[in-house]
Amino acid sequence: MTAPLERPASQAPALRHRLAERGVDRQLLLLAPAVLFVALLFLYPFFYGLQLSFAPEEGGPLASYAAFFTDPYQRNTIWITLGLSLPAALLNVLASVPIAYRMRGNFRGKRLLTIVLVVPITLGTVLTAQGLLNFLGPAGWFNKILMSVGMAEPVQLTGNYWGVFFSLVITGFPFAFLLILSYLSGIDPTLERAAATLGADWRQRFRHITLPLLAPGLATTFCLAFVLAFSVFPSAVLVGNPAGETRVLALAAYQAAYEQYDYSLASAIAMVMGVVELLVIAVVLLWRSRLYTGSTGGKG
């Protein structure tokens, strides 16, 4: 009765010994649930969608891609989405740098200011869009103020490009700010103090010390902010013009799947979204690698 109970206990040290002999870190086994999670919720849907994009009801395997790229109305969604996501991500990153740079120090009201800057990330896209309509809409507070001081007609800031752009900035800035603040907090402040003792002012310290060290973090933050903005969907409908200047790729994929019931075309549009995102990220990461290589003086 005791031998079968002792066998698993004796096998465990043997397994650990074999793993150690092969140079395998046993702690890597803890990644198994995460790998399974990624495989089930990302890899399987991705490869299923990829296969579906090459299986249209009519035409050859590339019929869905041909239908997308040969239709100017569909193809233009790529430039519309890039025209929204790239400026919004760039503005969020650039605006975060000076604020996060100042927030590194300790001052009165720092916690309250941080909460105010981060609160928009908790509002959600729908609530943000509703707030924009109430404030910037034709009958919103902003236009009422302009009309009261003599403006003849209300300024159109919603139902177009600007409504979606403002929504992306409001929801994306806290995300970029928190990342930039974490990167800046990891830079040793004694480096700037040493430069100050040598006569460098704050501009010189930021340009020659802080910015080069922060550049890799800026590239990473931009990539994440871009991906967040590139997948815009609710804002394009709620505060944009979904049939015209804010018909983004995500909206085109939704219409193909749930209005035209062409799941192959919808999958093809989703694949195009992924490729465009990867191209932009690859360009940014290439710039980051070259910048890092140049700053260290290496060639590889």
C-alpha cells in the first residue's frame, strides 16, 4: 500500500534532476498557463481569421483582398485610420513628456494632479463621447459661449474628424502619461545633478541626458498608444462621420461582417489592420534600435 504512494514523491526529484541536467529552468513551467491562454484567445482566432480571409464564397483565395484593395471606398479606410491614430498617438506622447518630467519631483498637490490626469482612462469611450457631444457639440457649452460673445454660427467640432481625434486624445493621454512617467522615474536623477554642477542648464540636461535615455521608452509608448488609437471604433460612430471622413478600418470590418455578412472580407480587413499596425511598429522599433546603437557607439 505504501509503495505506490511513495513513487510520485521519488519521481519528482528525478524529474527536477533531469531538467537541471538539460539546463531547463523549472520556473519556466509557470508560463504554461499564460502560453495556453495566448494560444486559445489570440493564436487560434488569428489563424482562424487568416484562413477565413482566403476562403471567400466566390472567386479565388485572394478575392476578398482584391475586393478590398480595388475599391477606393474600402481602401481609403487605411489612410483615414492612419490619419487619426498617428497624430493622436504622437500628440499624446509629446504632451506627456513635459508633464511627466515635471511630475518627477515632489510638490504639493502632486497626487491630486496625477488623479486628475489619469481619471479620463476610467471613463470609457462611450462616456467620453457623450461628454464631447455635451461640451463641443453644436448645442454644447463651448458653442453656447461662442454664440454669446457674437459668433454667428456654431463651430463644428463633432460629427467629423475632430470629434474622433479629441476622443482619442482624451482616452489615450492618461495611458501615455503613466508609461512616460514610469520611464522617467527609472532615470537616475544624479546624472542630471552631475551635469548641473558642470554648468548645464535644464534645457541642456534634458536634451543631452534625459532625452537620449528616455528615447527607447518614447518609442515603446508611441507603439502602444498607436495600437490603442488604431483600433478606434465607438468614437468613429458616436462623435465622427462613420460614412465618410471617419470610416476607419475597424468600422469597415464590422460592416462587412454584420451588415454584408461577408465574413471572408471582414477577416481580410482585419488582416490588413494587423499588417499596417506591424509595419508602423516595425519602423518605430527600427528607429529605436538604431538610436540605441548610435548612442552606445556599437555596430550591431
